[in-house]
Amino acid sequence: MTPKAVVNWFTAAYRQAGLAGCSSHSDRRTFITKAARLIAKAGGSLRDVQQLADHRSIETTQAYIDGDAEIQRRIIRTM
């Protein structure tokens, strides 16, 4: 499958499921965010997430990671 064919497949699948605003790219963002949150438990680093995402720069990987206000509040409470 070509990259464009994969994108088209996801677009059609999301449309058929009635999921507005979803794309293959949003799945990628979700994967990278979840990986970044779990990587320390696995003994890894953000560099490992970068390599999983096949990004050339760590800055690109960081741009994909969504923040979470509740997690941030928990971090502050534990300090």
C-alpha cells in the first residue's frame, strides 16, 4: 500500500464509523502522546519515541505530544 492509500483507507473507515475530525494523522498523534507518557515506565526516553515515530528531529516528536491538564495537576500535587 502506498502512504496515500493508507490515508484514504483511514479516511473512509472513519467516515463510515461516523467519526468526524479523525484521520490517520490523529492516530499517529495519539500513539506518540501515549508512548511519551509510558516510555519512562519502560526505562526509555523521548529519543526512543522519536525513533518509533521515525522523526528526524526530537522537536518534531515533541510537537506531536499533547499535554494533559489533569496530569499536570497531579504532578504539582506530588511535589
